[in-house]
Amino acid sequence: MKAVILSGGFGTRMRPLTYTTPKPLLPILNKPLIRHIVDQLPEEVDEVILAANYKIDMLREYFEEADIDKKVRVVDEPKPLGTGGAVKNVEEYLDDTFFVINSDIISSIDLKEYLEFYRSKNGVGAISAWDVENPEEFGIFELNDNHRILRFQEKPEPWEAFSNTINAGHYILEPEVLNLIPPGEKVSMEDEIFPLLVEDGLFGYEFDGYWVDCGRPSSFFKATEELLKHRGEENLVGDRSFVQGKVENYSVIGIDCTIGDSVISNSILFDGVEIDDGCVIENSIIGYDVIIEDDVKVVDSIISDNVYLEEGKEFIEKKIKPEGAD
């Protein structure tokens, strides 16, 4: 069985971090975001197809070196094609029932149970379903008692919404669905294709636990918190890291970091960060191999890779780009 992971896009909302690293490789709990998704795939999936168009050489290099018991194929998307167009672009590799998964979703979904649910139905596809309080920013759908999808609505106003059940970004589809997508064109699976499948049998799979769309810094913090809570932990310190100070409030310290007598609170530090004494790092993301001298304060900020922060400086609500970034 194949799984297509939609890994396109430039990750603009995660800049400046994505100037140097594609969003699928940004670490959550010291593991690339996309690896969380690959590790969730059931054993039946023996090949993963990444539909990508930004820094694909980095993606290829990662999977060439990663210890994964599945074949991983990175396919170039020559121009942005939308979710439907991206899947159509890898059609030659799809000959049976397949998964399609958005690469920026962190969730507790059990994909094996999801597949079993789908196979118990008689249809052409399924969509994972998650309930939210406010559906304004999402596409919603209505289910009957048999979990069959009856209708869709895209980003409704609060008074118009007929449901709080949103599309959670994990699909199971039959190859025949690809016949509805014109080749080489930008097509939205959610807006243009799924409504066409309602008559043929499209089902919604509801699950419990947690669900986070990691498309922006605030949700990166949310995903970190949810995963730490799921593990019964409040913080994580990576291998070969030394921490003299305090690590508080759902923070993650990367691998090979050195933290002096400083306070790290609700922050994410990537690998190789060095922080001297007297620093406060709060509600911030610190990129790879950043060096921070004594008595620096970083609050509500994102610091890109290989940046040097001089002694005594303050960075409040800043986004520090890497050298040479536009």
C-alpha cells in the first residue's frame, strides 16, 4: 500500500526558520515533523511518496540517511498544484487504495484503525474528522449515522455552520478518484474533488485525543505541549545536552546543546544551541547552532539558524533572519 504525504509549499508562516529548513523537517520533540507522520503509518504501507517542491534535496538527503523500514520516494512538484494536483502528479505510482496525508498535521489518529474503518464501508474514499469549537477557518462536513458524508461547507460564518466537524487532513482514496483531476492543473481536493464523491460514498472517520495543524509558530508550541502531555512529561532535553539552569513550561532542548545558568520557559531550542549565563528565553524558538552570550533576553521571538546574539541584548517579538535571506 502507498501513502502520499503532501509536502509542498514554502512554509512562509514559519519563517525565518524555513529559509534554511523545509517545514517538514522542522523538529517537534527533536524529531522532524514529517517523521512523526511516517512513524504513524501502519505496517501495510510499504512505500511513502512525498509530493514536494521546496528544498527537496534536503528531504531526499534526510530519508536516504534515516532508518525507516519503508521505501520513500520524493517526487518534484514543478509548480504549486494544490492538494488534488499534487496527488495527480504522482498518479503513476498509485495502483491501489492509498493514503493522502497533509505533512503539517500532528495528531493522535490511529491510521491502522482508520484503514479498517474504511474497509468496512462501501465507498471510494474517507476523510479524517475532528470537532472544533469554531469552524470558521476550516472546511466542515455533515455525517449521517453510518459516518457517510452528506455535504460540505468551506470556512462558514459562525451563524451559517451546520457542523463543527472539520477535515483533519488524512484521506484514504481509490485510484479511480484520480480520473476526476485534470493533469498539470492546480486543483483543490477539498473544494473541487470531494464534493463530487459524495454520491459515490465518502466517509468520515472520527477520532479522539489531539489534533494540531502545525502551519504557524503558535501551533508549533501547541503541538509540542500536546505531545509532551501525551508522554506524561513537561519538558524534554535532547541527547548529549548539558543544562545548568532551569527548563520550564513545556520546553524542548535539542541535541548537543549547552545551557548555562539561564531560564528556558515555553521555548523550543533546535540542536547545537549554546546559551551562556543569566539569559531568559521565553515563548521563543531558537534555530540550529545559535550562540547566545551572557544576560541576553529573548521573548516571543524566532531566531534563525547560526545566529550570534551578543551579551546583554534584548530581543522582544523579533524574527531574526539568517544572513543573506531576503
